[in-house]
Amino acid sequence: MKKNHLPIGRALIQFFLIVWLFACIFPLYWLFSFSLKDNSEIFGGNVVGLPSQWIWSNYSTAWGAGKISLYLRNSVITTAATLFLTLLLSFMASYGLLRMRWKGQKLTMTYLMLGLMIPMHAALKPLLGILMDLKVLSTHLGLIIPYTAFNIPMAILIISGFIDSIPMEMEEAAYIDGSGVYRTAFTIILPMMVPALVTASIFVFLQVWNEMLMASVFVSTDNVRTLTVGIQQMFGQYQTDWGPIGAALVISTIPTLVLYLCMSSQVQRSLIAGAVKG
Amino acid sequence: MRKVLSNKWHIMVFVLPTVLFFTFFVIIPIAMSAFYSTLNWTTKTKPTLEYFVGFKNYIDMFTAKGSSFPDAVRHSLLYAGASVFLQLPFSLLLALLLARGVKAESFYRNIYFIPVILSSVVVGQLWRKIYNNDYGLLNLFLRAIGAETPKGGWLANKGTRLWATFVPVLWQYVGYHMLLMYGALKSISPDILEAATVDGATGPIMAFRIQIPLIRPMLKVCLSFSLIGSFKLYDMVKILTDGNIGTEVPATTMYREMFKSHNFGTGSAMAMFIVAECLLFTVLLNIIFKDRDRERSR
């Protein structure tokens, strides 16, 4: 396109874009420098600057005494299990809904898509009762089950949109060769679905990894507590020692950041898919 | 193949587990919430029809003395307004600037998106530090230029607490809206822009006459995300102020009613109100944007 504005206008635009750039990158810098400081620097001495002494021991304090290693393990277990279950169920359902022929396909799809409009807040109290009856409160399953249930609609939306683009001939050939329905679905269609599965996984990962409300209501023991709630609790307990809390925040952000650094365009794509749900 | 793919047993194996799971853990709980919302259920009563009170909870939550729900709803509407009239235009401006082609376009885009993926704990704690009365960045800056700082701190002062709570959320999701709009802007055919340029359209005219009308469908997505998000707002408010008086939003008030006051009936009514609000706004947006969408062939 033609660039026909005045140089001063262009400079102003650059300046504006750079200011906002700093506003967006500042949290990461702040987080990192804060995690290596001690209280005297955090409280007034040196709020913005790099730490005068890099106190790496904040990390070992958070890891051990702050129980971050435990919370991290819990977050990993919960997120991994939710991802596996959600993807498995959503893939199978999408295959059944789009490739198989039966009455009520459309209706079932609409029914599942209802879930996109329902905020999980609305189910808290009844879910608490149901999970209690199932005796899974304060176990990993107590989070995995509701997380999976609430993420299924989104995952189906992403996956089914993709299944549609795979030509039916793929399966025709497979079935003519005598391949059964399970083998066809899991060894022929599933491998072709990787991009959609990645998109869905990223979306589910961010939802589950950052979730706070259910994680605080359905869990009451440290053995199951996830990072978000665990760290939030540290703010009450370790009022006097902020450095390790900063370290805890960094540790909890690393998986998200690594994911983003490695595949920023996929992460962006999956969150766009999450918004354009209509 | 027809036989394989219309085999009832196969269909059941593939679809039924998901449908059951979803029904049992999403639909049934919502239905139960709807039922609970009509009961006088506290720690002293049980969730049975014996305590049926009809719509009393819905009326009470708005009219009962000391109920903070009307304020909470008002706050969420204010937030929705701020999101629509400040956050979205700002995101649109960023998207337009990036989409017209600047140096290191994708670098900017990637960085602008970072706040979106951070957890609310991180973002919330960062802003608590920024707002801190004694050593917060904001007050350090204000003192440096000799300006006054709000009494009691940004998050407690009557005049500033509500907006101080909203700013971090607005800030966090600018990158999200920017990305959605940027994507839509980039998918406009270059021919159209070329033709407009030949006709003499530049900067603002191009934006208002050509680009913005063409990304209307995406603006609808952004609007609905903003509005629905405003009723679901919870994490950040919880972290910043714990939804204390003057900063409460529907979800924090519901949480309090349910898990602090143990008024399960009224709490459920609030929960249902949030669901209804989300549905209502989705429907409204669909009506408003309907004519245009029909023209757009899919």
C-alpha cells in the first residue's frame, strides 16, 4: 500500500505502538525481576529496577517450603488428564456426529453446543453436590470431571469444523479395504486431525491451567490444589516474604510462556477459534 | 461403508459417552440451579419442594435491604460499557495501525497478545503492586510529578476503586480483540483496498468507509465476547479486591451469597440471572447484526 502520510505522523504511530509494546511486556519483566528480589527492594528500595542481588534462593524456597512443586504436579496431572479425556471424547463424538448417519445428528450437535453459552459459575453448587456424592471432591478427578465436561463443547466445535474438510474418499477406501470403524477412526482419520487437535488442546490448556473458581471451590487439600489457587493462598500465608511468591508466579507462568514462544501463531489461532464460536 | 457408519452400536460407542458426560455434569447441574433458585434453601432448610418460594429469591436479590446485587449488576453494565466504548475502539486502532503495515508487524502482534495468555493471578498481583499505596508504581510516579494520590489507596478509595478494578481486565484483553480485528482486516481482499486507494481514500477515510464496514461480522464477535465477559467477570475482581463493597460484580456477589452467607436459594437465583443475561445479550446482538449477516453469504 502507498505510504503517503507525513513522516511526523509515522513517527507518532511508531511511538504509540512502542509505548503499548512496553505496557504488554512489562508484566514479564516485572515478574522476573520481582522473583529475584528481597522484601527491602520490593518495598520501596528498588521497585522497577533489576535486583541489586539476584536471589535465586527465592526459587528453592518457593519450590520447597512454598509447596510449589506439589501445586505444579497437581496442575500438570489435572491439565494432562483433562486434555486427554476432552480430546478423546470430543474426537469420538465429532466423528459420530459428522461421519456417521443417524437421526438426530443435528439436534445432538445443537444440544452439545448449548454448553458454549453457559458460564460455569451457574453450575457450581449443584456440581459440588454431585461431586460429593461421587466421592471425588478434593481428588484430582473432582476437577478433571467438571473441566472436561465444560470444555467438550468448544473442543467439538473446533474438531468438527476440521473433520468436515477431510474428504470422505479417505474412509471409503479404508472401509473397502475392510478396515473396521475403530481402526479407520483412530489410525486413518485421527492422524489427519493433528492440527485441529493441537488447536483444541491449546485452548483447553489455557482454560484449565488458569482456572480459579472451580479449583477453589472443589478442592480443600494441598495434595490436589492447583497452582493458581495455591499461589493465591501464599499471599495470605507469607505476607512477610514476597520474593518466593514472585518465584512461584514465574514457575506457574513458564509452561504457558514456553507454549507461546514455541507456537505463538497456533496459540493465537486457537484463541480466535474460541471467540468465533458464533 | 453405509452399513458400518449407520450401525447403531458404533454410533452409541462414539457419541453416547460424550452426551452422557455433558448431560450429567453440565445440563443437569444447570437445571438443578434453576430448581434451587426457587427454594428457600439455607443451612437450616433442605433443597426440597417443601421450601418452594417461587420467584421470591429473584425479587429479593434486587429489592431486599442490604442486597448488593443491584450494585453488582450496575457495575457489570458499567464494565460492559467501558469495554465497548474504550477497550474495543482502542483495540481497533491498534489493529488498523498494524494491519496497514508497519515494520516488525508480527513482532508487535505477538507481544500485544502476551497479557491474554497470562493467568489472572499473575496479572492481578502485578496490578496490586502497581496500585500499592506506599511503593506502587502509580503513586511513585504521581508523587514524582507532585500530584495527589487517592486516600486509602487506589483499590480502597471510594472514587477510584471501581475503575482501578476494571482497568487491569480491560488492559489484559486489548490484545485479544486486537488480534481478532487484525485477522479480519488482513483477510480483506487487497483489490478492494487498492481500488479505494486509487479513488483517493487514505488513513481515516479508508478505515471508516472501507475497512470497518467490511469487518462487521468480527466486530460482532468482539462485542459479544465483551458483553458476555462482563457478566462472567470473576477472577480478577476476586484477586484485586475480593469483590468488596464498591467493586462487587454479579459473580463475586453470587459466590459470597452461596459460600459465605450460605443462602443457596438466592445464590442460585443470581447464578441463573447471569446465565439469562448472557443469553439475552447473545440474542440481542444476533438481532442487531442480523440484516448484515444475511447479506453475507457463508
